Amino acid sequence: MIRAATTVLRPIAELGAMGLFLLQVLRVAPTRAARAGTLASLLVRIGTRSLTLVLAAGFCVGAMLAVQFHDTLTRFGSPSMLGAAVALSLVRELGPVLCALLLLGRAGSALAAEIASMRGTQQIDALACMGIDPLAYLVVPRLLACVLSLPLLTALFDVAGLTGGMLVGAISFGSPGAIVLDSAASGIDADDVMMGLIKSLVFGFLLGWICLGRAFLAPAVRGTEDLARVSGDAVVIASLAILGADYLLSALLP
Amino acid sequence: MPDRAAPAPESLAAVTGLALGFGDRRIVEGLEFEVARGEIFAIMGASGVGKSTLLRTLIGLAPPATGAVALFGQDPYALPAAALYALRRRIGVAFQGGALLNALTVLENVELPLKLNTRLDRATIRIMAHLKLELLNLREIDHLYPSQLSGGMAKRVSLARAVVMDPELVFFDEPAGGLDARNAAELDELILKLRAAMNCSFVVVTHALDSAFTIADRVLVLAEGRALALGTPQEVRALGDERMAALFGQTGAGQRAPRAAYLDRLTAGL
């Protein structure tokens, strides 16, 4: 009975702790320690180091979409819509969600491990003892870097995906690149771009909040096993949150 | 002429009726002591008696199970976050493993409290950090990252960072922990040098008996879940209690300290 109650109550308690963590982060966001000049280096670390991965993955996804859509569109007699179908899928859906999951695996797990390691080696305690709020100095810039990086990486993912789709269309199916591009341009409008942008901002926020929060609130980090557990849990929870948010945003936004 | 009593030494940190523990389990209880301005106060005891937990409680990182803590007359656990951070700017803490920020060099680690807590310009901050590094003989390694430092160096850098804001009270967790006899003795000398140069007080948590007896003005001995002794090193040595003898490995008056005895045994066959 007690075990069952604990199983039910623990996630609620953890959600509450994460909510309080977020409120505290927002409260200290305008302070001096939060503007201590680490944002640029974090953007480089989180953003540019994920660049190659994002471009390669985007290219492959675009190429795969072209192959899939070509068969389907040919069956329905609209192969000329190949560019529009690839672009729409990338911009509205696959770009933000896949890019978020890639960044989560590449940078989110590293951020969680970094903060958990700092907790375990008393670096967070040391900051607090220096009179520096660790939430302001460590968490705010990292969260901001996640939120800013993801839309930029998603845009590059989309461009790489369109390039992949266009090349497959041209090489495998004989569709001239200009026609694929023209179809892509006519297939998406401002609402689609806005949808992709909002999704990537929300996913970036969820990624940062969950990875940083789970690591920051980790009760005891005493070794590599604890580090692996904290970062693994953070990635799993953030993945589910991103996919859940993807459904909600797709259902709610125009 | 009325008698003029000497003013009581100002208390920088004080605990009353303090008990530490996790959940229902008590590690240590019934603690009562004060740390006076200018003194070096050592908290001694074997591993696991709650020395480091007591230090964390004193600096506002681990609430006590019962009892009260006062730092500069204020209860750190009753203060809002901003006031607690302001209070902590009056102390310095050197952690056992150094707790240096891995992404920053030695110099940047030492500069950090000044950068974020003062409005000094960059050049002044650099000069002040260099002064402290010089004081602790670390000037030559200011460009290194924490991963490139030995354990002893990391402790000294941690101490430099702890004193860079000229605190009134410095907490040092296990200065001798993990160090050889020579490095441990050097750190003891640095603590005495810093006290003389900066007129600050120290609370040193240590399991090294000879280190505590060398540098401390007063010693608190923790054992068996309570304060076994509190007094000057001479007073503590002279207690002659059987448990003290057991704790100290028979380091009573006229006896050899464990490290000296160990070195004697080690070099006996040479």
C-alpha cells in the first residue's frame, strides 16, 4: 500500500520540485550573475558543436522523405508536389522534433552530466558559499542557450533536409531541382514557419529545463553510476516531454 | 576606579544545542561552542563522526536536526536567499576536494567572487587575485585548469579563492586530507600566514591530530555522537581520558603523534 502510494506520489512531488526550480530560475534570470558573460561560449558549445550532426541528419531525413513521398505522390498522380510535401513535413513537424531529439542526445545529456558532476564535486556548493547564486550563474545561461540554439539549428536542419530532398528528387526521380524548390516554396506559408519556430522554442525550453532541473535537483551524486542515472533519466523524460508537447502544439496551433 | 573587565571576544559563529543527523538518525548532538574573532578553531574527529556535516551546517548548506546556528549573529536558515548570499560574502570556504570550477583557469577561479560580487574594474580584480595567488605561492600556475592540478595545489587554489574577498571567517574542510606530510605541513603554515596577514579567523575541519594541535587556538573533538572535548590543544591533550587516548592513539603529553610515530616506524630500518 505504502509502496503504491509512493509510486504515485513521487512523480507528483518531482513535478512540483521542477516547477519550483523553474520559478526560482525565472526569478534570478535578470540578476548580475546570470549575465556573467558565459552565454556566448555556451551557444558555441551547444549550438556549433551540434552543427555537423544536425546538417548530416537533416540531409538524410530530407532524402528519406523524398523517397517516401515520391512513391505516395506518384500513386495519387501528384509527383510535382514532391518539394511541397518534403518542405511541409520538415518545417512543421520533423525539423523541430528531430532536431530537438538530436540536440537532447548531443547536448542535453552533456548538460545534465555536467551539472550533476558539479553537484557531486561541491562546485555548486562552492558558488553558493561565494555569495553567487548557482541558479543564476549556471542554469540561466544554459537554459537560454538551449532556447536560442534550437530554432537556429532547426532552420539549418530544414535547409539541409530540403537540399537532401532536392538532390534525391533530381538524381533518383529526374525532377529538376528548380521545380522541387518552386514546389517547396509554394507549399509552405508563414503559419508553417511560425509553427516550426514556436515548436523549436518550446522544445528548446523543455530540453533545457528538464535536463538542467533533473541534474540540479539530484539528491546525491557520488560516482559515475549516479551521473549516468541522472543524465539518462533526464534524456528519457525530456524525450517524452518533447514528443508530448509536439502532439499538443500540432493539435492546438493552426 | 571601577574595575574594567576585558571585553569578551566577539563571536563570529556560534551553535547552541545543535544536533545533526539524517531523518531520525543522529550523528552528533548536544554541541555548544563559539568561534571568536581572530582564532583558529579546529573541529577534530575520526572519519564519519559528522565533522564535514557540521561545517556544512555552519555555512548554511545543511540545516541542523535541532538547535541553532548563528553566523555573525544571524541564523543562516532564517534568512531569505538574497540576505543569505550577502552573509556568505563575509565568509570564505575551501572545500575538501577544492571544488574549483573546471571550465575556468586557476586565475579565473580566484577572480570569480570579485567579478560577481564587486563593481571593481577588470584590472583591479586581476591585481587582487594575483596578490592572493602570490600569498599562497600559486602565481606560477595561474594559467592552469583544475584538471591539471595536484590535490595539494587544488586545495591551495581553493584557499586562495576563499580569501580573495578578504573574509572575516574562513572555513577549511580537511586541509590535510589526501596530502603527504610535507604538503599538509605547508598548508598548515599557509593557514597561519593568512591569519597573520589578513587578520581573519579560521574554522578548520580535520582528522589530522598534529595539524590541529599545531595551528589551532582551540580544538573541538567529536566522538561517540557528542563533543568529547573542547579547549586549547594543551587542555585537550591533558585530559587524559581513556577515550581521548584511544582516539589519539596515545598522543598524551610526552607521547609521539601518530604521524611522527608512523614516520619513525617507516624509517627505522633505514
